[in-house]
Amino acid sequence: MTVDPRLNSRLREAFGSSPFILTKFDSFMDWVRGSSLFLLQFGIACCSIEMMHTFAVKHDLDRFGAGVPRASPRQADLMIVPGTIVSKFAPRMRRVYDQMPEPKFVVGMGSCTISGGPFHKGYNVVKGVEEILPVDIHVPGCPPRPEALVYGIVKLQERIISGQRSPVTVDPYELEKFGDLDTHELIEQLADQISENDLVMRYNWSDSP
Amino acid sequence: MIGVSKNGTLDYAKLEKMLGDLVLQKEDHVNAPAFVIRPDAVEETLTLLKDEAGFDHLSCVTAQEYEDRFESIYHLRKYDSPQHELGIVVPSPKSNPWNQSASSVFRTADWHEREAYDLVGINYVGHPDLRRILLPDTWQGHPLSLDYDQNKPQIITLQEHENPLQHTLDDNTMFINIGPHHPATHGVLHLKTVLDGEHVVAVDPDIGYLHRCEEQMAQGLNYRYQIMPYPDRWDYASAGLLNEWAYARAAEDLGNLEVPEYAEILRTMGAELCRICAHFLAVGTFALDIYGDFTAIFMYAMRDREIVQSILEDLTGQRMMFNYFRLGGVVWDLPEPRNEFLSKIQTFLDAVPAGIQEYSDLMTSNEIFQLRCVDIGILSPDVARQYGVTGPVARGSGIDYDLRRDDPYGYYSNLDWDVVTEDGCDIYSRFLVRLGEVEQSAKIIQQCVSLLESWPEDDRIIQSNVPRTIKPPADAEIYRAVEAAKGELGIYIRSDGTQQPARFKIRSPCFSNLSTLSEMAEGGLVPDLIAALGSLDIVLGEVDR
């Protein structure tokens, strides 16, 4: 069987006559995963504008094998969280994250996803994305420049390819059934508004960092 | 028209006489006088002012709590002469804060009063649908009231809707959620939509997914330095300098600060660069909505934005969050070497006409684009005025309203430019207005560049003498607006004599513009709903604040 000469690369020359390479399945899969990340097309706030610039001409994230935004979470394996998370949005974001297939990765973009950023004193602002989801890479900035986001994603790819996984070190707010919550004055007040089987997220603001 | 004297200025004595017993007291706000009225006389007063005195624009509704009372302020002005302003102040008792709703007189009061109820807790009697708008329904307390404890826990629901395909209602309609995570909603907007086949029966925008407490933030910061970085984050489509100007204008008038002429030119140039940048984003994302993918137009718009952002970065030091304005001027002069910087702007300006032509070839003269846009998403001028619509959306409905010309500030009145209006009242007209405004902004920048080139070197004063701490007199109140990228961006500030505002209210143009969505989309097709939403060019950071 002859191979089309256009497909012959220098790499193939280096392999010599044997068309086979030997590797571990896991390392091969890690290499594949890291080299073709599908992003979730997901905008929240100011950072999403810089995120769009990262996808678009000039910065062109796809050069690094990570630049195809997918509108459905079921087709995505990387979620960039670009902006401030507020109480009303966090349960929805959690749901979108849960809909992504494993293995999945999260890059927190901007100061708001680290601590709430300039809005961390707000009555409605979740103090960082780690209160909701596990995060692999934090990119600081307000907003980070596209170059910084590219750097963050490339770092994530390095980690994926080398088989590293981030441990989940947070105790995030979970979606729970209203009926399962511990009794509290607040629960009694809301009892006629929310049915026992509804999913809720309970924010204990005083415990936030 | 009652209340206008022969030389065109407002005669408040005549207005007071017209209202007669309705006026309990007259207050002097820094921008205009205000009448205090009873909480049960709101409808009557506003109807009189609207029908007899021509106040057809309810800019903003501000609610606030004092130590001894609650208060709603209705900021009125006229579409034809925005410098005619009047405040209507409605105090109500601490024990039972209420006043009559204005929503039967001005449709825009519907959303504004919902927000006031949500954040401050005033009850608007007669409001058709008084429920929370920014915060979730299950929220406890009103965060901008004085006794609010923000450490209390809160519970937010994620209720699942029934699968609409399994359960159809008797009338064959289907409920569908669009957003809050959806590529066509330009951020985190949630549209509760009821469909009959492909037709939209009802659409209810559900906002508040990006409510970052901007007003609370500003109320905890000092006038002199700390508030200025925040406006950049309201309309974050690189329109930062336009927003900064809204705050600067209100605070400078409140604190009686002068701005040197040279700084006004720098401000005008920077602000118009921001407008171009914001309109390019509108063009790019609108193409995304209409053509459905990351096509050439989106990429072209991004390419052009990169050029403008790079100029702005040279000027201010940041790509998006500029923090360039200071009270009484700007933070620094043009970057050195000046000529290099100015010729960089010149290169960009020289390319604008060809760029506009390119967008026109790709979009406005494209038959498919026209089929999606012409005569769709109709917003008649009367309805637009009812909803307090401003900016390119209003000008696309033939309303000739632009605060840069009608309520002059900055250097605009010394420059030669036109207000762009279109009479189509449809999606297509709004798009044409934006393209036209890019051209006009380029014209303004061109004149600024010429002025800066020839400005004498010893007269480059970038900031007037501003005291280190600014403490406006106690109980001074002001409402001031500028023409931001999306329309009238107004700030209401009440001072309590300290370095921080006691109440800081943001009148967002996107908020009012978005409230017209149901008028435009109901009865149309689903794709037209998406196109109409795109044509409003909302930025959720500004809608939710």
C-alpha cells in the first residue's frame, strides 16, 4: 500500500519504515483531549467581549486547537466563565455545567470569577465561581487581555495532555431539593411559595469569603 | 403649550399655577425645580403635565429611603426639547410606603416602578404587575432600603418547567424558555415565550441575571476617585468613556466643577471612538443573529474593533475598562509622540468610508438581509415615546432626539455633525442609523484631531483645579444624562454632605429599550423575535446594572 506523498511529513520520515507508534492508551487520549477542546459559547459579562476577541481574527484561539465555540453544553468540554456571577444566575450556570459531558474543564476568566472582583461587596454577587463549580485555571484581570486568556487555555491544555487533574477543593453551593433543607426561619417564610420537590440553591452569605 | 414662555424657556410658575392644589411644595434640584405632590395624585399630575404641558418623556423613576420617609421621583422631560426638565417628588410614610402608579400614563413606568419596588420596597398602587424584576421572586427584603441586612441567607429556586412537548395547553400554545444561556440573547437574558406554531403569542423578558449591585457599589465609594472605574462596566461593549461621561457630567454639575476646553476635546474624541467601537459590536453580533454563524461580517467587525481598541489603549492604557475621565478633566494627555498617535487615528479614519461601504455591501444591500429586516419589528414613534425609548432605537423610529445636540455638553456644539434618523421604524432602520452614526462619529473625531494637532502647547490643560475631597452640599439633588451608545444614560445623585453619594441611581437606556420587545415581537415569527432583540442592541450589564 502506498501513501499519498502529500501526507508524508517530516515526522513520518523520522519514524522510518514502520508506520506504527507505541504509546499508552491513557496518554494518547489525554493528548487527543488537550489538542481539540470544544468551548461552550457562553457569555456573561464584560469578559465575554474580550472572549469574543480571543475567538476572532488577530488572536484566533483556534490556532491552539481550542477555538470552536459550541452553543450546546452537550457538545462542549471546556467552559470559560466570563464574568460576574450573581445569585439568580448561579443555579442556571450550575445546570449548564451539569449538562456538559465528562471529562469537562473550567477556566475562570477575570477577577469576578476569582472573588467577585470589583463587585465582591454586592448583596447579590457570588464571591467567585468556585462557590458554584470546580475550576481548573483562573485567569486574573478586569478583563484579562485576549493574550492572557490564550495563555490560560494553553496552560490548561498542558495540564490535560500531561494527565493532571485539579482536585475539587471547594465546598460549593449545591442544588438541593427545597424539602431537604435544614429548618430555618427563612424556609418557613418561603414554604408556601416553593414546593418541596423544587430545586433550590441556598446562599449563606455570611460564610462567604 | 402651557408653561413655555415666548423665548422658549420653561416657566415653572405657570406650570405650578396649572397644577394648582396638586403642588404641595416646590423643591430646587440642581438640574431643574421639582414639585412635591401627594401619593394619591400621581396619575392626575402626570396626565396634566403630559397632555397640557408636553412632558412626553418619563426619563427615570428614582426611589429612595430617607430616615423619616420614602420618596419616588419622576424625572420628566420632553422629546422635542430635552432641556425642559421637571421633577415630581412623591413622599410617602415610613410605616406604609406607597404611591399611585404612573404606568397608566407612561408605559415605561411599568418596569421602572417594578425596579423601585424590588430594590427599595415602595408599593405602587394600581400597577398592573408589581413583582420583582432584578432579584429572584423568592428574595427576602429590599436591598437599597436602610435596614437591609445583606448577610441574611437567601434561597433561589431553579424550577423546572413541564416538558412542553408532552403537555400542550388547550389553545395549542407552547411555552418555551429562550435563555438565560443562549447565543442569541447577547448575554444572560431570559425570554419567557409562548408560541403558537411558529408565531410568538407573548414574550416576557426576565432580567436580573447580571444584577451586580452597581448602585449599591457607587453609594459606598467617594466621588473624587472611586466611582469612576465602575461606569466602564455598565455598558461594557467598549463604550466605557461614554458611561464615564454620564457620571462625570452629573458629579461636575453637582460639585460645580469646570472642565478645561482642551480636556473637553479629548473627552469628545475618546467618547466618539467608544461609540464607533460599540456600534461595530452591534453590527457584528447582529450579523451573528441574522446569518447565524461566525461569518465574515462578525470577523470584520471584530477586526475593526481591534483597531479602535488599540487606539483607545494608547490613549487610556486599557482596552476596555478605561478609567480615563477624572472629575474636572481627564487623567492624562495624548500619548507621546503625539503625531504618531494622531496619525494612527487618521489612518483609521481614512479607512472608515470604505469599511462602511463593505458593511453595506455585505448587509444592507443583501436581499436576504433585507427580507429579514425590512418592515419587521415595527416600533411606531408613539409607542416608542410611551416606553421612554432613546438612542439609535428611537432615531430609527424617526424620533429626532440626541442629547449631544439637544442638551449640549462637551465640545459637540462647536463641531459640525448631524443627528442620523430614519423613518422606517423597523429593524432595518435601526441598523442604518448605527452605520450612519459611525460615519458621523468619524466626522467628529476628524475635527477633534485637527483641533488637537494645532492646539498651542502651553494651553494643554487636562484638568481644572479640583479639591482633593469633594463634598457637595447636603440634600443637593441632580439628574443629568448624556447620549451614550445605546441612548440616554442618566445619573441621579443625592448628596448628604459627605464624600459619598446617599443615593446613586442609574437610568439605563437599554433597560427602557428592552421593555419594548413584546410590542415588537408579539404576533411575529420566532426568528423575527431574535432579529428584533438583536436590533435593540442591549448590553445586559447596563440593563441589570
